Amino acid sequence: MDDKSRAPDDMDDDDDAVDMRRGRFGRGVMGSAARRRLKSLSFNRIFPNILTLLALCAGLTAIRYGLNGQWDRAAASLVLAGMLDGVDGRVARMLRGTTKFGAELDSLADAVSFGVAPAILMYVWVMKDARGIGWALCLLHAVCCVLRLARFNTMVGQPDLPNWAHNYFTGVPAPGGAGIAILPLLIWLHSEAAFFASPVVAGAFLLTSSILMVSHVPVYSGKHMRLKPQWVIPMMAVIGAFAAFLVTDPWETLSLVGIVYLVSIPLSAWSFRRLQLRSQAELANAPPGPAL
């Protein structure tokens, strides 16, 4: 990289380094250089990280409410953490504030909010009655969540994926896994059915979430979803109706969302396979390129 291609900030840092080598830096000059760097930090780069930290705080707050037996507030805190996590990345891209620091912070926050917090919450709720097996299933959920995040971080930017494949996650994302893990709690908050407060049922959901997070099942991401103009108003109406139901009957609404999400997983796998077969057929029928 030549000198002309470097950013102005890099050139300022080089000038500061030269001054330090020449012995012309005093404490006041060093302090002014640090202040210049702080002043040049855009708020667009900070705001997405603030949302990530709020999601982390919501996940930790769910643990606090769970330890106090306030299951409704604990579940609401986890849902809030999931909403904030779904927003921070999109806000970062909109504000052009994506940074490597933000990506690492997001993964660490997800490990706590969607790995550790649901595991502790489910153990304190019913899985403690299963003793060692219950704790093992809670640990499995947390471990699989961390493994899923590590795999996702190493897969980012793979150049060999076709364009349509970027519409799918490999395995269930961490917030989705947390939602599946606490789905029995959400249904129980709505119906108070003892069936869902059983360690057997809750353990089955924990095992399912763990397997899906580390699996290679394609799951539709929705990040690159595009709406036609005629679908904008109906979509806004659906969102408004969802918000109304969420306020009037939150646990029934969230339970329905969780069930729909579970049903969508095999549909996503079928859609991915259909696109994969179509892509392979197009490659097979493509005319050969000119001979070299």
C-alpha cells in the first residue's frame, strides 16, 4: 500500500510516532493526540455497540428475575434481548458503523444472553428437578450456543457461496436457539399447563435447541429479504397487528411465534434444497466456455 492510499488518521498516527522518536512529545502533546483520536470517533460506530450492550444487560437481567422466581419478567427480558440483537447489526449496516470490535462484542454478548441466560433460567425453573441430567442438558445448550457462534464467526466472508445461499443460516442462530429452549416456559406462562413444566418436556426442547444450533440445517435468515412495493402496506399492517397482540396477550403471541419458527425450519431446509438443485441444473445445462 503506497502512502497516497492511506487514510488521514493513519498519516496522523505516523506523524505522532515520528515526533515521539524525535523526543518532541511531552505529556500535553500526547494527551492532545489522544483527544484528537477520541473526537474523531463517529457516533454511528458507537450506537450499534450500545444496542449490543443493552441486549447483554437484558440477558443478564433475565437471570436475576429467574433467580427470584419472576418467570414472566425473566422471559420478557430474554425476548427483549433477542429484539435488540436483531436490530443492532442492521443499525450498524444502515449507519455504516460496522467494525471488527462490534462483531466480537456481539458474539460475546450473544454467548451470555442466548447461551448462559436461557440455560440458567431453565435450570432454575424446572430442570433442577432432574438433578444431574437436567444440569447436563442446560450445559449442553450453553456449549452448543458458543460453538455455533464460533462457527459463524469463522464462516463469515466465505467467497465460495452462491448469492442465494446468503439468505440462509447454517444451523439455527443463537437467538432462535434460545427461543426454542424457553418455548415451554412461554407456553406455560400462557396456559399454566403442568405438562410443559415437566423436566422431560423442557429437557427435550433444550436438547432440540442444542442440536439445531450446531447442525448444518439451512435456516432462512431474512437479512436480505426484499419486498415488492405492493407488499409494503400489507406487511406494515401485519406488524401493527402483531404489536397489538403482543401487548394484549404477550405469552400466547410469543408461543405462537415460537411454534411457527419451529415449523419453518424444515420448510427452510426444503427451500434451500430446491434452490440448490436448481443451481446445479443450471450449471449442468450451461454452455461450455470458449476453449483457451
